[in-house]
Amino acid sequence: MTVQLERPTDAHGLIDLVNARVPGYSLEAPFYTSQEFFDLDVDAIFARHWIFAATEAELPEPGDYVTVEVGRYSVIVVRDDDEDVRAFHNVCRHRGSRLLDEPQGSVGNLVCPYHHWTYGVDGRLMHADNQPATFDRSCFSLKPVHVRSVGGLVFLCLADDPPADFDEVAARVEHFLTPYGLRQAKVAHQVDLVESGNWKLVMENNRECYHCDGHPELLSAYFPLFGYTAEDVPPRLRPVFERFTKAAADLQTACVRRGFPVEGLRELDTRATGFQLSHAPLDGAGKSFNTDGESLCSRLMGSMTTDRFGDLSIHMQPNSWFHLLADHTVVFSVLPLGPSTTFLRTTWLVHPDAVEGVDYDVATLTKVWQATNEQDGTLVARTQKGVTDPGYQPGPYSTVEGDVEAFVNWYISRLAAHLSR
Ligand code: 3BY
Ligand code: FES
């Protein structure tokens, strides 16, 4: 007898809510609060698109690994003996046991704790006890997950057929990353936060500086003009805009002198791998995310030849953003844990020869973004409470929330494409 599997019905009206989305307004509450949308987000967004998972700096030696939890998926990202980065489902090919429990570590081989099937770090099954003569080990390698390093930033894609535009995006972005030497960088510090909000609220909050008054530490170095055009700048920010204009001209000169590209890229909602890249000056001394804009690490990144090279920022859909400075880089990855809980990992990278306590101090290096993350976490938690309240009604975006809207447009278009398959 053949069992006929039915297509799942849309019992919760997800399709209607996606189709009814009003452009220019925040999303209806269920997008942020319901288990059904959480499950859809994992299936349609996180399991289908390229997501930022880790940095190569977290895997300096063969056998070094991190595990990445994405909804029901667990993925092992590991450096193999040829020093390539590989990714595998964290599932034994025998009877399915989870292989690795730790978020990071180092292994010679991957040994299943249950019946000790043993895999190489290239995923090949090397040993399994008590098998019949007909057993073919080559048929039971770990299931691979697509993985790509873009200048030292490691992305994975759980789909069988990943979005094909990633190669083009990777090539365009890598060109900017090369001088920062991220493939050789070292991790100076890493902080994990569990935020009390839906992952989209975390991303939306990152995509605007409308709220940047809430970030006093960040504002000592960061010009709060993200998303503004000259016409949007309110009177209170005019002096800031004047400083910015002068610093931007200096940065352009520094780029031209070094043959560094000066153009920005903004393709946030026009492609499967939505992304944006912009290079902006910093305030004060203009060097780093420090209280006065001064350097935080005396050893510069990669092949940097000036300590004053602004902030090369990259924002990617669905789950990451990056700030590359002359003296360090800070990277952020967002992973959904539940409808109202989200994992935010922040990693600070420095030159591999930078010495802690000599060239940099971890507390000082991380102060601005630790404070900013805490402040953002509070804003996200407040918003989660608000969107869960029956009194919530979607509200309109301001003129300086264009990247929030681009994120939501991208998200809705990806859900719509997934649901119409
Ligand atoms: O980290 C960022 O890129 C964003 C931009 C504006 C607010 N936040 C600082
Ligand atoms: Fe892994 Fe049996 S489930 S060896």
C-alpha cells in the first residue's frame, strides 16, 4: 500500500498574513510571536539561505571545530587536515546520535559517543565495529553542508541547492576584505547573548540608527547618520554632519592613495543574498570604536598601513553584520532560538601577532560594543513585550529606517517565494 502524504495545509493563515503585509509598516504580531512563523522562518529563511556561522579565526588548526545550532539543525564547522573549512550535519550516520555537544573544541577524529563510529574531519567514516563483510563504509560519510569562507568569514547553507548568487556577492565583498587579513586573524574575545526578542527584532534594530541616542558609548566614535541623506539630517545633528563630511573627504583620500575601492554597494532586498557594504569615517580621532575614536590595538590588521581608515561595514541578510577597522574587526551573528528568544554572538578579531595586555586590553577593546549590545538587547526586549501586547498595531517606518524596510521586504519576498513553491 502506498501512503499518500498530503501537502501541509496553511491552518494558521501564514500565507494570508504574508500576502497582506503592508509595505512601509512593521510586521503584524504573529511574525514576531508565533511558533508557526518561527518554524517557517527556520525552513524558509535559515535553512534556504547562506547564513553567517563563524570566522576562520575560530578554527586556527586542523581539527578545530564550532557547532552551530539553527532551529532543529545542528551543524559542525571544522577545519580538516588540508586546512580547508568543512561543514557537516551533527548527526551520526549509524542511528542518528548527535555527535558533538560542545559549542567549540578540537578533535582528531569525530567519534560518536553511542557506538563509536569514527569519522575523519573530512567526514569520511573510518571505522565502525561489527559490520558484515558487505558493509561499505564509503556510503556512510557524514552528510555535508554547503560552506564557503569569504575572506575569513564562514557562511553555510543548509539547502540542497543554495542561492546561486552567493558566488558573485562573495567575490565582490572579498575584494574589500583582503587587506584586513581576516583569514589569519585571531580571536581576541567572544561574547554570546540570549536576547528576549524575535530574531527579526534583533535584525531590525541593527538596521537603523534612529535609536542611536540610546548608545552614548558608540556615539563617541560612530557618526549616528546611518540611513540618513543630507536632507534627513535634523538641526541637532548638523554639527555632527559637518564633522562627518570633512572626515569622509579625508577617508576618501586615504582610500584613493592606497588603491582601496571607494564605492559603496547596496543590494539589500533585490537578490537572494541581500547585502550592503559601506565605508564610513569615524568620529573623534577617527581610528576605532574607542571613547575618543583612538586606536584600541597597536598592531594593525592584515596589510593595513594607516591606523585611520574608518569603518568598513557590511550588513547581510538574514543574520549578520560586520565592522572592519584598521586595528580590529567585530562580527555579529544572529540565530533564532524560539519565537521570542534569539542568540547573538559577537566576536572581536585582531592581528595574529597582537599580544593581549601589550597591544590591546580586552575590556577596552570590547567596551563600546558590549555596552551597545546590552542597550540593544533592552530595546529588543521592550519591543518584544510591545508586539506581544494585544494593543500592538504595525506602525510606519521613518525616512531613516530604509534598511529596516529593506530587511523586511527581503524577508517577506523570501517567505512568499518559499510558500508558492
Ligand atoms: O551595527 C550597525 O551597523 C548599526 C548601524 C546603526 C546602528 N547600528 C550601529
Ligand atoms: Fe552513532 Fe551508533 S548512533 S555509532
